[in-house]
Amino acid sequence: MSKYLVSTTETYRVDSESEATRAIEEAKKDNSYTLSKYTNEHKERKSKGEVIDEYWKLTLTKNFNDIKEPNSIITVDYEVE
């Protein structure tokens, strides 16, 4: 039995819009997958009407194989620092 990774969706928290834009551009240039979709949302946490935290939520959808005709076996490793 063969398993083929077709796509993944990764969600990141980044500190600035420029950091999110830079990550999107890097993802577009990566040849190991096709970036099929991305979103960049500004988020705020408030307490008693005041902003206590703000960040950008970056979501990247990466395609590795065509589901109808997969041709690459992909292995994903996660590292925690």
C-alpha cells in the first residue's frame, strides 16, 4: 500500500504584516510544492476595551501531488525548538 501526501494546510502566528508577506513570498518560490492558497489576517486580543496583543495569522495551503495521479512520495518531519 502506498500513501501519497496530496496537500497540507499550515497556520502560523507572525509578529508583523511584513513578516507574513515575506513568508508568503518564500513559500511561492519553494519548488518542493505548489502554494495553492494563502491568507493573512490581522488579529487583536482585547481586555476591557484595550488592545493587549496583536499578531497576524498566516495560513498556507501547499500541494505536493495530484490526487488523481500522484507521482511523489513525500515525508514530513516536524521539529520543535
